[in-house]
Amino acid sequence: MMLPRVAIMISGRGSNMEAIVASTREGVLRGRCEVCGVLASRGDAAGVALAEALAVPTRIVPSKGEDTQSYGLKLLGALESWSPDYLVLAGFMRILSPDVIAAYRGRIVNIHPADTAAYQGPDGYGWAAAHNLKQTMITVHLVDEGVDTGPVLCRRAVDLTGASTRDEIAQQGLRVEHAMYSECLADLLSGQYDALVSGIRSRNTRE
Ligand code: GRF
């Protein structure tokens, strides 16, 4: 049986990537999908070495100096040979161009370390620290043309009592992220979010 193929896209540490790969081998994603490759926007991303150690194919598509449009075309070219069914963003720090969104509409997922309704943009844990939040929310969502604006698949609360610095908050949050991302992907793959997926797939932003 052919399993759905997932390409994971990273720019940094890669701890979510590592958790997802582990889950396909011995967790909730086992028998549900395979990671066909890890694409990194920079060669010095720690996650690249991590993926290599896990024997997952890697590809580096440097984003430095690229505008969104031309970078998007490079991404599409690089992804082509893997023929992924899904793009899973895990700390990928570039905005995807409308071409990429159109090519994979409804099949691109992101994890955001905050409630996307409350905060969009980078460093959601820094934002939680700056606002002394007692609780934050991790969000997994489908990706559309906006920044952290796509339909929400799942949200999970993280209790931040006892964590005050950004690093302490990130530590608590990442623990939740690592479990939650694979669980949410498993639900997506089993069809639980089909209504949201068809909603985003029927949008035509090019009209
Ligand atoms: C995570 O906090 C994720 O929510 C955000 O970027 C961070 C990536 O961390 N989008 P890692 O590279 O998976 O360790």
C-alpha cells in the first residue's frame, strides 16, 4: 500500500521534524504516512544534520536574497521529484508564494506556537513571555496566502505557570508541540478535517 508522502520544511532546529519522523516509525503516524524528504531553507539549519542522522533525504533550497515569488518557484522545482502529497511546515521561516499555495492547496500544514487568532508572526513564545501569559495555545492550521491565517485544525493549551523566561516557555510549549503535531496530522490523514480541507480547496484566489 502506498502511504501519503509528506515533505517536511524547516529553517532551524528541527525538533518538530524529528518528532514527526519518530512518530512515522513508532508512533501515531506509523502506517499512515511516510516522510519523503526534509527541505531546509538554509544549509546551516541544525535540523539538516538531524534528518541525515535519521536517514531521511534532505534538500537545501537557500532562501537568502530570494523574493517570495522566485523562491516559490525554486521550492516547487525542488519538491517535484519527491512528489509529496503534503507539505508540513515545521519552523519554516519563509512565506510561501501563491504558486506554492495553489499547487498544494489544502495540503499544506503549519504549527504555530501561539493562538493564531491572538498572534501571527514569528517567535510566539517571545510574544507569550513579553505579555506574561499564564497560558498559551499551540495551533496547527492549514496554510493559505496569509501569515498564520489559514483554517485551524487543532489548538492545544499550554499551562505556563512556573515558566517566565522565553526559553522556559518554549520548553513547555515544545513538549506539547511534539506530541500534538503528529496527532493532528494523523487526524488530518484519517479524514477528520475533510470539511475544512474542501473549504480551502474550493477557494480560488486567482479570479
Ligand atoms: C516551533 O516553535 C514551531 O511552532 C514554530 O517554529 C518552531 C520550530 O522549532 N513554527 P523546531 O525547528 O521544530 O525545533
